[in-house]
Amino acid sequence: MSLIWTISGAGRAVGKTTVARSIAASLDNSVYCKCGHNPPKPEKPANFFQGLDELNDFVDRSKAGYDHIVIESNKFVYTNSSDITIYIDGVKGKTNFREDAPRLRSAADIIVTPESLPSQWQTFLTSKLTDDKYVPVVTKILLNQQQWLFLGDQ
């Protein structure tokens, strides 16, 4: 059975793509996909979808072949189909916050904010992952994003 990860965020440029691709690359037998509203750019992933129906079809087809399906999508959060939902907060004064950012945040299992503690992420990940080797790897990805977003040059 596949573990479904969804990466969402407060707005553009908070690092959803970086986190989603990094997590997918760190997990054995995983696939990355994205659901967005803009037309795909040449550098976008092959598994890019503009609608939830297409994304859901891809996820259903992928469950048999992958242990992990990593989805970059705010929309997919609302389907309640994820096993692990990660929300990346924005920077006040820099991020153009989505209207539904509070709702996305409240739906998340893991929240990346300036105040977030990696130990909380680790506790949740340990409860969901059958292989503990992924816990420190994913925690490091989230910590790197937290540091870049909130402690980097603003």
C-alpha cells in the first residue's frame, strides 16, 4: 500500500517544489507529481496535472507500483486522501498569502513555521513510516527549508 504525502503552502515561493521533490528523491520507490492551476512550463515534472480528477486518476494508478506518492498541491489537501500532509508557512511582508492559508495550515499534520520543532515532526513521522530510516532524512529536508525560509536573508 502506498503512503500518500501532500505538500502545501501559504503561497508562492515558500518551497513547496523543493520540499516535495527532495522528499520524493529521498524515499525508495517513490513518485513525485504536481497539481497546479497554471499551464505547465517546460521544466515542470512529467506528472503535472491541472485538475483534481486527473491527479486522482494518476494517484489511483500509481498506488500499485509505488511505496510513496509525493504530491505538491494545495487542492489535494481538501480531498483528505493524504497519509502525511505538510504545510509550509510564509514570511510576513514577503509572501503573498493565499486566502485559504489558515485552512491549509489547520489540515496539516506537519507545519513548517519559524517556531516549529523538528522533534514534533519526528514524532509524527515515526508514527506513520514503517521504515525509521526516513525520519531523520525527511526531518533534515524540513529543517533546511525552515532555515532557508525564516532564517535566510530576507
